[in-house]
Amino acid sequence: MSFENVNSLCIYCPNKNNNLALLLENAIFWAEQGLGVWIITTEYVESLPVGWTQIPDRSVLKFMTFLFLPTINDLFEKIINVQYLSITPKIILVSHLDKYFENGDISTAAHCCAILMDAINICARKLNEISEDNFSTILNDIKNVYSS
């Protein structure tokens, strides 16, 4: 599978026991490609998942940043300020995104998704990977998906 034209990717893991393992596998994969990865969690990661045997090398770990952001406001503050950070992530992985809006507030969920998409766009622009024309095309594609 080629990922060269992928601008964003959503992986949903409904099994809470495998969520961290799936997240780490993806983080390691992308970090091994030399891409900066943010791993955002609502809980401290105190240990590796049960049965986990894959310990990445330091050269891979340097591309991975773990962020403990327990509340929706913490998430918003970090994501909104991504444009001001000196190190820009290429990949943003969020563990248990649904925990940020457990109260079922659909407007909070929509706001959260919009802010994450905006952060992805900002990161892409900072990394000079998306032109204004490509961004317009992506927006039109999103509009077409939601209008149909």
C-alpha cells in the first residue's frame, strides 16, 4: 500500500484492550520512516501493553512524542498552538478520542474533529507538503462526501 498521497488517515479500534498496542505499532511504523509522531492519550502510559515485545531503538524513539492530555481543553490548547511549536509533527495519533466527549455532546465532537483537521492542515503547510491548490481540492472532496 502506498501512502504518498494520503493526507490524513483515521484508524478506529473499538477494542479498548488493543487500542494502545495498535497506536504504538502505528507510531513505531511511522517513526521508523523518519516521520515525527505525536501520540496523544487521555491517560498516562505507565507500561507497555500486555504481551508487547517490540521495543523500538532510540533512533526511532527520537521521532515519537507522548502527550498526556486528559481533558478536551488540554487537547484544544495543544492542538491550537501547533502552529507556534518549533517541532512540527507529521503524524498525530489520538488514543480514545471518544473519551474527550463522553457526555455525548455532538457539537464538542464536531469542534474537536474540526480542530484536529485544522491542525493537520497547519502541520502539512509548515512541512511544505500541501499547496493552496491541493488544499482547495481536499476541501472540495470533503464537501462532496458530506453533501452526498
